[in-house]
Amino acid sequence: MKMQNNYNPDVLSCLANLSSDEVFTPPKLANEILDLLPKEIWKDKTATFLDPVCKSGVFLREIAKRLLEGLKNEIPDLQKRIDHIYSKQIFGIGITELTSLLSRRSLYCSKIANGKYSVSGSFNNDQGNIFFEKTDHDWKNGRCSFCGASQSEYQREEGLETHAYKFIHNKKPNVINNMKFDVIIGNPPYQLSDQGDSKDGARQRGGAIPVYHLFVQQARKMQPRFLVMITPSRWFSGGRGLDVYRQEMLQDGRISHLVDYPVSGECFPGVEIKGGVSYFLWERDHLGDCEVKTVRGNNVSILRRTLIEKGSDIFVRFNESIEILKKVLLKKEQSFSNFVSNQKPFGLRTFFEGEKRETKDSFKIYTNKGCGFVKNRDITQNLDWIDEHKVYISMAYGAGEDFPHQIINKPFYGEPGTCCTETYLVIGPFESKKIAENVISYMRTRFFRFLVMLRKNTQHASRGVYTFVPIQNFSESWTDEKLYKKYKLTKKEIAFIESMIRPMN
């Protein structure tokens, strides 16, 4: 009988994620992130490490492995080396009681730090250096003053998880509070579910508020030598409540490395996070450009550059796009966003459906259900646009997880005598149907949609995503060939655009 090889998989690579909001870090990825740190740190017996958002304990475990190898000569006795590393160098804060137990099991080989099976005999308490203590939200006017959680959503009865994360509620364990760390590293929770208003005024789950940036900001306040975290990439150009955080990050010359995965599944297998994910290395003593690495399948691009380009207020994704954008901005043309309406162009919510039958004093309305009819009295703004020529484009379209991507939905002509709900944005108004059709020809080009892509990393396509797009002469129609020639794009630049954006058939 043929003997089969025993296969012992790493249990931390087999864990199912709690959700797309709290994603476990695979060991392989944890090591790629740790590789950003200087090699000499693994030979430093005084270096201290903190994971303030422990889930599986993978970062602490992999840090321990590296220190155990690096300190062989410094502390030859294995048990003394283990006890020193675990008691003096490695610390963590569990995000829940369950993850604190799991993290202790990963690091100490026992969920009880001073238990019978713990590999370290240096602790006289159950928690060791991986702490968890139930934390309460600070409710003010229906929201937590620290993390913004909704009181109606997260004020729960005893025994249920409230997701009040200790690290960002200014209640760090005393041991942590009194320490200076060389390295703070982790994969924080990404967001908290939020609620919105339904059609009938009842409360329903309507979205999410990001919290990952709060962990980064709190860690930065502790002034470690190195800060490494992996988060969603939505902060690059958008995201609810992230404007201040984005400016802090882009203007901080201490970010020395940024590794970006536009397709989240290539980083976290089986997990879809709209806009992708990225991790960064912040160095207290670094000041200058950042090495930006973009990983897209087998295509890996590396470029040392500033995080914020002249003429931009966001991080411009994809190194290959920098020179293309520079050529466009060099002409200093007005932005197409000037033609784009705000949300709710006629003041009507998404759930407004209008009447099914047309009457003498009604006109057509485009809704998320198709078409209906509406009367003047229902329109609360831009009543004068109704009898104009215009273009409609849906406010939401897929985030672009796969490439080449369409980026925006198909624009269509808005004839006089029509309006729309907030399902759509209005482009215009224009003097004639011909001009509106020429605008549509422009919006359908790969060039147009490529420039939109640089600012659009979620499904939402509000007015701001059109900022980089220049206005053209709309007395004529437009094709990619005309635009490539106008902006003097190289064959390589054209090939990159067409690898990212598919034709709009």
C-alpha cells in the first residue's frame, strides 16, 4: 500500500473570515507585510511590537518566529529566549474576547497565558501580554463620540458584541498606555454598519461608516518608529468621513512604502472589498517620496513618487497613469464636473416612482424602476432644466474589481420634458440634441472613463469623480483616436488605458 505524505496545514490560513468588515490576515500576507520592516530589527532584543487589533494573532506569531531566529546568538537558551520575547517584546489587544483567546492560542499555544500548556512560563496571569477588556461606547446624540457608531444599532444587551474597540476609545490597557513601541502593526476592523431612512420613515440598514482610519490615527499619536497597517484603499480618493484622513496621509512624508491591490481577492482570497486593499509603512524618521507598488495579477508596477501630485487632491492610483494625467492637466482645461449635477438633481429620492399614467399637466420621469410621470408641484429644484436638452447617467455602477472595466453606466439622451430621481445625475443642460449626443460620444470613450476611474474606487459616481475629465468642444463628436492624438499619448500609454477600460458597446 502506497503511503501518503502527511499534510499539516497552517490553521491560521484555513480560518473563515468573520465578515468583509473584519478580515483575517493570511500568514503569507502577514509575512509580506513584515518584510517591509528593516531586517536588523529582528536581532534587537529591546525592540517592542504591538498589534492593537488582534484577530487570529498571526502578526504576533510571525513576529515571534522572526525574533526567535534573530536572537539566537544574543540569547542562546531557547526557553529563556521565548520567555524574554513573549514577556518583554510582544504585545496585543484583542478586538473581541473570542479573538483575544484565539490570539493567545496562536502565540502561547494556550488560550490561558499561564496555563499548563503555555510555551512561556513568564506570566502570572491569564491574559499574558494579549489584553481584552469589555469597552463601552460613549453615546452622545445617538452616536459614539469616539467611533461614530449608531446607538440604535450597537447599544445591545449584556453578552452581545457591541464592537466598541478599546484602542480607539482612549481606553488602552495601562501597560500599553505607558509604553513606547518600536512597531505598531495590524489589520484593523474596516467599518461599522449604519442605518438610513426607508421609504416609509422606518429605520433600516443603509450603509456603513469606516473606522479603520481611526486605528491608524490613534497608532500615529503613539509615535512608534514604524507603523504598518492594511486597510481598504477607498481612502485614496473617496469614502464617507475620510477627507481629513486622506489629507493627513497624502501630506505625511513619513510614508515610505505603499503596496496596493486594486482587486482585494488577490490579497484576501475569497473576499471582495470594493476599491481594493492596501498596506503601508510609516517611518517616524523618514521624510520624502514613497515607493508605490501596485499588484494586479501578474502585473506589478513599482515607482518612487510623491503621494499627492500637483493639481490633484487625491492619491492617483496606478503608476502608469501619472504621466497620462500630467499631459491632460497641462492643458489647463475646465473640468467636465462643471456640467455634472449634484445628487437629487430635481430633489426627488430614489424611491420616488411617479404616476403610472400620463396626464395633460404631467411629464416623464426616469426612475430606478424605469419611467413614470410627475407633475411640476413635485419638483423642488432645477425646474428650468426640464425643458432643456441633457444627458442622464446613473449615480452608481460597479466599483471596477475586474479589468478591463466599464467604470460608468451607459449615458443616455434626456429629451426636453423629462426629469429624473436621484438614481441619475444630469449632465448639462445643453442648447441642442446634437450637442448632447456629442457629449455622449465623449463619455463613451475609454479616455473619458479612464480619467473617471482615477477618482472612482467604489460603485458611487457622484460629481467629484469627473474632476480630472477636461471639457471638449462639443460642436463635434469624439473618439478615442482623436483624444489620444490631442493629448499626445504614447503607444504604451494607450495600451495601458485599453488594458484598464473596455469598450462601451
